[in-house]
Amino acid sequence: MKEKYQLTTAEIKQQLGLKEFTQGISSQEAAARLQKDGQNVLEVKPTPKWKIFLRQFNNIVIYILLVATLLTIMIGHYTDAVVILAVVVLNSLIGYFQETSAANALAKIKEMMAQHATVYRDGKRQDIDASDLVVGDVVFLEAGDNVPADLRIVSADNLRIEESALTGETNSVIKTGEALADRVNMAYSSTSVTSGSGLGVVVATGEHTEIGKISQEVAHIKPKKTRLTREIDRVGTIVSYITIIGSVIIFIIGFFLQIYSLPALALAVVAMLVGSIPEGLPATTSVILAFGVSKMAKRYKTIIKSMPAVETLGSVDVIATDKTGTLTKNEMTAIELWSGDQHYTVTGTGYAPQGQLMQDGHQVEVDDHLKLLLEAGFQANDTVLSEEDGRWVINGEPTDGAFLTLYHKLLGAKYQSAYEPQDLLPFDSDYRYIAELTRNTENNQQVIFIKGSPDKLFEMAAKEDPHFDVQKWAKRVNDWSVEGKRVIALGYRVVRGENLMEIEHDHLYQGIHLLGLAALQDAPREEVIAALKTMNNAGVAVKMITGDDPQTARAIGQQLGLAPGEIHAITGAQWDQLSAEEQSQAAQDNQVFARTTPQNKLEIIDALQRGQLVTAMVGDGVNDAPALKQADIGIAMGIKGTDVAKDAADMVLGDDNFATMAAVIEEGRRIYDNIKKSILFLLPTSFAEGLVVAFSILTAQQVPLQPVQLLWINLVAAITIQFAFVFEKAAPGLMKRPPRPVSSKLMNRHDLIQIGYVSALMAIFALVAYDWFTGHDASVINATTMMINVIVISKLFYFFSIRTTGNGLKQIKTITGQVWAVIGIMLVFQLILTYTPLMQEAFHVTGISLVEWLAVIIFSCLIMLVVEADKWIRFRKENENGAN
């Protein structure tokens, strides 16, 4: 069966039940087809809010707290049960609000379908909602329209459609109504008409369109947990299992030794569970990530849709990105000229008509020959250059825009051309040139100006001049092409002996005078060059995926400094010939991937991931969406990115500035460091509380801490101090470190040793302090209050040490005002707990004197002294090993 693009217009009519295209289908038939096939929309199914909320309870830490709540209810301690349950709900609410606010930060996905469509129905031309289009509708297209569905073009008048959203190519494609072997008679939903007009018959709507198929492909790619999420889940699971096993063992020992009555033993075990479980872990991690998301939004105009993606940025090994508009400005500029045998350079970049004509390093004037070359570039042109809000923009083709800018740049904005346009021969991909028939108002002479592919114009020039030196001009073209420049030839033909009304291709093949060549370049973004240097220093590789010629793409990669050494390139065709193993190696060995297809992008990302590399993908088109979803972190452009790309991505660059990537990678690394510090801070303090309870049970002593007191220590005190990690600055030399290997663990051997000895020492110091207080005639409630404060203030001193790998005492001066504010809040909470009657009754504490506070501080600072001694010993050994 023939594809739609292979059918003749007569076959299209027959297959879709049409008599005449301008008659269209009937309203009754349209209603029936709409009922059968559904509306022309892409369905977006958001996750219900209640599911997001319930998802927060799917955590082993929450399960243990719920069990603890049940146990406290069973033994009649309802106040404790309410407090523990409140903690569970608080944790879940924090996760819920952070997840929903991150999702709402991105603007609601707009449908990529056009809002309205002009169709023929019942023999009348009318406007309808694009969502009501059905297969068989005849759609009228004109410049400025968005294509509302997949269409088979049946009539075209200089119809050109820009398809970069699907293909990544910025140049518009000329459409025809003829039945051909390729798809130039097809128009696809979400693309836009840049010029001309035409008729197209709807052949696919909604999810059956090309964009719909891509959306379905994206939907089938399952989201993956980030490395940080997996590591934290693993830590939480291991800690929970250790705590559960330990609590069961302690309960069994206590039960058989009959140390306590069963209710008292159960309460003690609940206390051990509550004390040992790091309740603050999910909340603290969420808050650190949320602050990172907020900072990126404000400082870098970056929207993060998934909070753990913030940290993933910090562990990225490879960034795969497209070229045009991302690494380059997507503004073609004429930078060099050959006018006859005179070589010139032109300063200035972009579409702003500001720059100078230079020759041998000196500014020169425009001579008559060069003026004619500029006229050719200006006249053989169907693009418009204009200034909008202080910025110069084009409506049309970037190549044409470069010649408009060049014309005004060198001849002045007020220069009036002597040539009046009469007829345009539009650019055609088969002929690869554009020509304009003009009339010189000064001598009434008709002149045809032409601009296009050098090989085409060289052929025409050789017809006019048998002595035309093709070899010389071809060398000039090749020299520029090797440097990554796009080369355009310009020429003219004077019309003699006739008065033309229209221009034909035959007029040009009679022969032309070659005026010269222009070298165009999509200038690299200056800020990208600096960002790539930073990324190279940080060990982050950047891969450029483009539809360009490999020679051009390699040259641009060299200019950008894509990699420290030689730039290697591979084409999509070469890639397709490789096996899966060879592709994995090629993905790592090459920096440039040229002439690629959307499928190649997905395969490149997959190949990099198979090589155990954390991969980011930067894209903006619909064709990028599957790769964005497949990558460990997908990054879409906020301005020129399509909504499908933004929906598939984890992160959106609000200002389309690739250079932002270097800054957000550094921020991601800072966040990871601070999350790791917070975990290394939280676990020992939680374990210490569990050890205090376990020791008391095993030694048949009264348990000095009750569940609600342990919850206070863990949640109110610990979380308050932990929030200080949000404000910790990046460590020196952070962007000179290589990315973390995929095989690396959140905690190394020394981290585990430190957690062990800090937990033990905190428990020992707290128990010794409690015995010391009770041994000096302090009441049990008084000693318990001081013990709570010893544990809390010990956390504070431990924070001073764990926040830096250097000398904690010396680094206290680097603590920011925000951190001191958080510490101040924690101390205020402790004073409220200790001296407020309501809190004293709820948490079974009492007020203590200044002398007792002094004793608390002395016991508390011991932990910092031990940890600092450990640092000093380690650094001394490292220095000795380094010296040897």
C-alpha cells in the first residue's frame, strides 16, 4: 500500500472521499469522523494531587514511625502517639509541597497544535477550532500559520515550511503538491509556514501525527531514579533495618531477662526506634534541594521540574547538545568576502548592521565592484530585517538575513538602491540558488542578480566566460569550508535585447558574471567558549550533535574549544553501521556527531549511559524529546524550546543560555556536598540516641529519654541545625574536581568509621553527663533536661567540625549570617523547651541554672575536640604519604 506522500492528487481524493478540494467534506461527515477518531489534541494526563500526597508515605522510615505510633497507642501513651504521628504528617506535607511547587514552577504545557484552522467544508472556506479537524479536511495554509495537523499538500504557491521543531534544521523546506518519492509534499503538525500559500488534506490528527508519535515514544520511556535518590534510599533502608533488628534483639533480651514490665519495655523499645530512625533525613534533603531549585530559578533563570535532578547536575560526566542556537547564536553573519581577486574581512556579528570593511588590517571603502556584490546579496533575497525593541531580527532565512545586514552595514542604513525588484525566482533545493529580476532606475537596464551554491554559479560563470578559472575559485571555497564557514557565491546577468516580465532558470544558464564569494558563519557564543573551558577543567565532556556537514561541525567545535585536544567527528550514516559495542566506544571517542537523525540522538545517549557515564541532554525540538527523557537529566531551552521538549525535560533554561550549564553544575556539586555533610551529621546523632536507650535497657537502668524527647532532639533541634547546610558555600576548587564515578558510594570507609565513633562518643558523653548530674544531687527530671541539652549542643559543636574538611575552629569565621541565624533559632527553641511551662509539661523537662548550662557546654564540646583530633591525624598521615 502506498504511503500518503506517494499518492497522486486523484488518488488522495478517491481514498479520502473528496470530490473537489475546494468543496471539502460535509459538516455531517466531519462530525461522524470526529466522533470516531476523537479530537485533534495531544492528551496530557497530570498526576492527581492525592497520588502525590500518598506517594510521600512510601518510605521505610515512615513505615517504622507508623509502627511506633501504633505501639504507643497500644500501651496507652496517647500524647507520644500524637507527636509521632504529627511528625509523619509533617514529613509527608514537606515532600508533597516541594514536589507540587516544583511541578507548578514550569508553565502549564501548551498544546503544540495550532489554535485555529482555515478549512473548506460544504463548499465554503471557514475558520474552525484546530481540535475539531478530522482526516479528509482540506486546510488552507498561508505565511504565518502553524500547521494544525499532518497534511498531504495538494496545491502550493511558493509554499515554504520551517520544520526545525521536528527535524532540527532551521532552513525552510519548499513544498509541492506533486506525488514524489520523498516527503516534500507533506506538512507536519507543529511546524510553521514561512512564506507562500497552499492547500493540504488532513491525513493524521492527534496522537497519530508525527508529533503525536514522538509524544507516545516519550511516554513509554520510564523515568529513572537519580543517583542521589537511590543512594539516600539505600542509606535509609540500611539504617532502618539495622534499627529494627537492633530493637528486636533488645526487646527479646529485655523480655527474657524481665528487666522491665512489658508496657515499660515496649515504651523503651519505641524510644529506641524513634531515637535511632533519622526522621529528618527526607525533610532535610528536600529542603536543601528546594533551596537549590529556588536559587537556580532566581539567579540563573533555570526551572527544575524534579528536585533530585539538581544534584544529578553535579555528577554529570557528559553533556550532549545540539549546535545551532545553543552553542552558536543562530545568527548567520558574513565575515569574509572575495570580490573579484580582492579579499576582505567584515567586523561585527549578528543581525545588527554595525561593523567595518577591513583589508590587510585596515579599514577600506566600498568600491564599485564590491557594491555590485552587495547589491546581489541584497536583491536576490526574500527575507525581511527589522529592529524590534532594540534588537535586530529577521523574518525569513538566516542566510538571506546575513546579506541584508552586510548591505546596510557597509553601505549605510539610509542608502537607497538604484535597482527596483520586478520578479523573484525563489530558492529551490533542486537548483540551490535564488535570483531576482530588477530594473536599474538610472539607465532603465534590467539586471538579474543571483545568489546560491558556488558549484551552481561556477557552472553558469563558465558559460559566460570560457576562461573562467574554476580551480582557483573552488580552492577558495574549500579553504573556507575547512574552517567551518558556509560559502555563498554571488553573480549577475545584464538582460539585453528584450524586456523580461518573469525570470526563468534558462535565463541564468545562458551565463552570468561571477561577482565573488561570501563566507558566512553562525558565530559561537562568547560565553559558551568560557563555559566549555570550565567544563573541561571539571572533567565534563561535551558532545555536539548537529545536522551540519562533519567538516563544518568539526571546525566549529575547534573554535568553541569543545575538547582540550583534537576534535573527532562521526556522521549518522557511519554511526548506523556500528555494532552496539562499537557505538559505546564511538560515543566516548567522538566530540562531534554530524548529519544525525532523531533516532541517532537517542542511540548516542543510550550508548553513553551503557558506558557508565551520567549523561545530560540539551535540546529544544520535538525531535529531541525522546533523548531528553532517556538522559539522566534532560535540559530544554525556555525561549526557543518546544513545549514537548520542555515537558520531556527535567530542567528548563529560561534564557536559552548554555553557559548557565557551568554554573548549575557547580551548584549541583555544592548541593551534593551539603547533602552528604547533612547525612554524616544526622546519622551519628540519631544512632547516639538509640545507643543511650539500648545501654539503659541492657544495664537494667531507667531509660533517661522518652520517645517525645527523642523526637524533639531529632526533628526540632537536629533539623534546625541541619538547615544550616542549605547556606554552606561551595568548597574551594569544586570545579577542578572530576565528576563522581558512577560506582562511588555516598559514604566511604572513613565516613562509616566516623559515624561509628561519633555515635558511640555522643552516647558515652551523654550517659556520663547524666550520671554526673544525678551524682551531684540533681533530680532525675533535672538531669534528663541537661542530658537533652548536652545532646543538642553536642550536635552544634559537631556541626562546626563536619561543615568543613579543614580546621573547624579556624573555619568558624567563614560561617555566614544566615547560618548564625539558624543556630540562633535552634538555641531559642531550646530555651523555650527548657523554661516554658507548657513545653515542660509536654516534654517532661524543667529549668536549669547557669552553672548547669556551663556543665552542659563543657560536656558538649568534647565531641568537636575528638573529631578535630581525627582530622589532624588523618591530614598529617596524608601529608607524610604525599611526601614519600
